[in-house]
Amino acid sequence: MRLELSVTDALAETPWWLSAIKAVVIFGFLVVSTLVMIWAERRVVARMQQRVGPNRVGPFGLLQGLADGIKLALKEDIIPTAADKAIFILAPIISATTCFLAFAVIPFGPVVSVFGQETALQLTDFSVSVLYVLAVTSVGVYGLVLAGWSSGSTYPLLGGLRSSAQVISYEIAMGLSFVAVFLYSGSMSTSEIVSSQDRLWFAIILLPSFLIYVVSMVGETNRAPFDLPEAEGELVGGFHTEYSSLKFALFFLAEYINMFTVAALATTLFLGGWQAPWPLGGAIWAGANDGWWPVLWFVAKLWIFMFMFIWLRGTLPRMRYDQFMKFGWKVLIPLSLLWIAIVATVRAVSNEASIDRQDILIWGGVALAVLLVVSIVWDYVSGRELEQPDDIDKPFDPFGGGHPVPPLPGQQAVAVAVVASPSNADSEVLDA
Amino acid sequence: MIELLAATPQTSTGEAVAFWCLAPIAVGAAVMILLSRKAVHSALWMATTMIVLAVLFIMQGGIFLGVVQVVVYTGAVMMLFLFVLMLVGVDASDSFVETLRAQRVAGILLGAGFGVLLMAAVSRATFPEAVGVGAANDAAGGHVEAIAEAIFTRYVFTFEVVSIVLITAAVGAMALTHKERLTPRRPQPEQSVDRIRSAHPTPHPSPGVYAQHNAVDTPALLPDGTASEASVPDELRRQGTVRYTELEAANRRADEDGERE
């Protein structure tokens, strides 16, 4: 049974007490999710690294996050002498408050009935809600920068500057990846973007936008492999080096909730939001998109992204800072601009000249195929071949350059006599 | 803003309450920009004013304007300001000595004069009958659509001129700060090969940790008690601020005396 009320109307008629309940529920959802995420991250990374992970506090170690939180709260709260005290206290507050705000416009589900009142499962929605998320995250950056500056210490300052430069750069790529979605959905309101994906997810038709967004969302949240602001090897702890106790906990909380925010935005803009995944919706199970079921789909999609965050952290080493910035400015942003130009052209042509979109896609595909063939032929004609290392034929020298080295691909390893060291004098000298 | 509110007779109670709560914050923060002693504090008060103004815009129905104000001004422009302030290191050591005589008095007078001028101009201006944002939005079929239509039809020339000015400024900034490399860039593989072939492929020894000092300027001690030069940064050695142990310092003085004689 689908309730016949548009999201805007349902939100406009929502009484204040229901909005208050929604706000509290969103807050609770995020805090509990953070606790679960801390546990999940440690367990999953542990599994990826052949360890067990936390398993002492509560069943399966589930209460580990809570225990850590209590421990953090009971730690001594240090404010360095050189710190700018007011801003030092303000910075974590800015970080931790702004990160919650973005979730106000994320739709968890369609219009449902709560206590006899019809309302949409999102706190609010307006014509530019996606831009609002961008605005809130850009205010959140102040927390990082001010924390770095107010600590009155070199490493935090460098970390703060790094993180702000990183977040601002990747926010541009992120904003550009939204443009194609706006063009296709014809709106910047989250609920309308979700409803315009009822047939096909934007992750499929706008795949380049989706990929750019996924990369930039990892950069935006300062997570591995882009966790340069707190690169321990270079900056001790980055912007939060001088923070301890609950102030540090606030930064920690903000980082995790920011992850949930970007993941929720990715779900909403590209993965159809709360709509049931493909085989379920409509054909197999007519009721999959009604009532409270969509909340389940939404949370499931959210956690796919959260798992991806953990997976990346367990898999990839940290990038070098200059490579990372180069990637953002010289690869992601030009690619997004090119893709927007293509999308806008295709849309304009199919709207104005009444050419079928299928024709455009077919001819575009043909052009790409021709380009590919030409480039392959060109490679043959110009006679360029894969460069082989010139010393491939030489016999393998296990001490080339004065240091023990492994054989190059194609070289034959020769067994070398190992001379027994004085510590294991009993072992025999091995022969080839 | 006051003029606008006065012109529309039906200001709702909620709007009035929000206005009288937010307006003092905006004005107070604006005054604090001038009164703050640290440049970073001024920048923060500026950001506060901008956010409060954005909230006022949103309250008046200009949602797009309010949100873009936060994204562009608070998020990008002020952030760049902060960036520069932090990089050039303007902090507690700001000087408050007037370099130009009577600059402060002249500044206050000019500011007050400008304020009077502005108020006179705004209070004497005649506004057309306000139709409200709702009517303008309905005419174009939506809030964002209305703004898009205004920018890309009626004001398209102004819009393009503004973007040309911005691009020129960006290119100019890049041209001014561009620096030619004097030496060719050495890629990481080359550096690592050089390092392995150098006499010292492992990391340098870390600086010393002693009862009195624990910092990068304290060199580690070799087994014979002399300081290891490799354990302190080159820059500190050049500045001559390396903190040697007393014995080592005495030895060094003796060496220098010996060289001089």
C-alpha cells in the first residue's frame, strides 16, 4: 500500500514533535553505527591480516567501542601551554557538530505512517539539499584547520594545512561528479534524485561520475589510502597530535560520521537511495519499496560502502602527498569536466534535435571502437614494442651493485653457498 | 534587511524573532573582526558573520543563495584566507605600532563616513513593490530554475565577464607564483637507487634522548662518547643551534682553538 503524498507535502505537514523525534533517531542511529563501525573495522581488518581482533568485551567483542569510549573519557584532558585556548576547545566542537548536520537531508525511506501521521523518512528536504551537504562539510573543515593552528605546534599545523588542502581539492572533484546526476534527475533535492532512479541507478548510466565520486569521497574523509593529514610516519598524528581525552574522541567521532555521510550521499545519488536492489524491486516482490522495508535496503547499501572503506584500509598503502594532489587536480578534475561536457552534449542533443539517445550511444560506441582500432594499428605501424631491460640476457649476479638482489623476471637463479656464521657453527656449509 | 522587513507588512513572528536573534550576532561578529588582535581570530569572526548572513538569506526564501554563500565564501574563500594567514605565520607577534601617523583616526573617520553614506543611500532609495520570492519562483517553475534563468538569459553577459575576471585573476596568481626549477627533478626510483648505493643506505641515527633534553637538536652519542653528526638535521648544524653535551662542547671548543693556532 503506497501512501499517496509527495515527499515535500509530507514534510511540510510533519508536526514539530515528529521532526524532533526524527532528529533524535538520526543522532542515535549515527552514534550507534559509529560504535558498530569501530568494532567492525577492527574485526575485519584483523581478519584481513590473519589476526583475531578485539574479542574480550561483550559477545564477539561488540562492546569494544564502548569500552574505548569510556577509557577516552576518563583520560587526562591536556591543553598545551602554547595553544590558543578558546579555538583549541572550539575546533573539535565544530568538527563533531557539523558532521551530524548533513544527515538531515538524507532520505532513509519513502512516505510512511508514524503514529497516524504521514511523513517522509527524512528530516527535511529542499530544492538544493545536495549543495547543503557540500556546505556543511566545508564548514566541518574549519575544525581540522583550527585544531592544527590552535595547538601551537609544528606537526599539527602542517597536518591541519594538509587536510584542508586535501579536503578542498577533493571537494571540487566531488562537486563536479554531482553535476551529471543533477542533469539527469533535473533536481538537486535528495528525495527527487532517489525517485528519478526508480528504473535505473545513476551508478550504471553515469559510471564515470560514480567512480570519481567514490575516489573523492575517500579523499574527503581523510581515510586510507588518502589519510595523509595524520600520516604517522611524517606528522606524528597530524592535526590532532595535541588532543587528548574527549576532545580527541570528538575528532574520532567526526571522522566516522563523515564516512557515514559520504556513504549515505553515494547511496542516495548513485545507488538508488532507499529503493530495493534490482531483482527485488517491482517484478519479484511488489511491496519491496513500500512501508519500512526501504530502510533496510538503505542501511544495507550504506554498509557496502563502509565495508569498502575498511577493505581499502586493509589493502592499500598510503599515497605520497604530491602524487595524491596531482591525481586530484590533474586527473580527477579534468576527467570530471570532460565527462560533464559529454553528458551535457548528449542530453542537449537528445532533447533539442529529437535524436534518439540510443543512436547517440551507438555512434559514440562506433567512434570509440574506431579510435581503439586506429591506436592498435598505429602501435604496429610505428613499430613500438615493449621495452625489454637490456641486461635480461646477462647471467644473474646475486650481488649486483654490491647488495644481495633477487633475480629479474626471466633470469635463472643460481644456488649460492651459504657460509655458516659463528653463531650456528654446527650447520654445515651448503653446496650448490 | 531592516528596510525589506519594514516594507513587507506581514513579517511573521518567527521571522522577526529569528532576525532579532541573528542580527546582533552578525553585527557583533563584524565588530569583532576589527577588534580582534590575532588575524586568525578576525578571519573566524568573518566566517561567523557570513554563516549568519547565509541563515538570514535562507530565512528570506533565498535557499540557493544562502547555501552557495556558505560553500563559496565560508568554505572556499575564507579557508584560503586562513591558509595564507597560517602559512605566513601571522599570530601572536602582530605589531600594533602605527606605521602611518594618524592612520587609526583616519580609518575610523572614513569608515563612519562610508557608513553614513551607505545608510543615506539605502534609506532614500525607492524599491518597487515587493512581490515575494514565491511569485518569482512560480514564474520560472522552481527556485533553482528561476535563478538559472536569470543568470543564463538576462545577466549572461555580466556572468561571463565575471568568470573572465576570475579566470584572469587565477592565471595571474599562478604566473606570479610560478618558479622555474633550477635542477631537474629527481624521481623516487632514482633517489632510492642512489640511497642504496650510498655509504649510508639505512636511516640516519635518531637524535639523543637524555635526562635533560629530548629533541631533534640533541645529537645521539656514539660508543666513544662523541656526538653523531648524522643524527641531527643539517639545517640545525648550519644554524649552529645543535645542543651538544658539556663534554662534547668542551672538546669542540678545544678542537677549534687547536685549528686556529
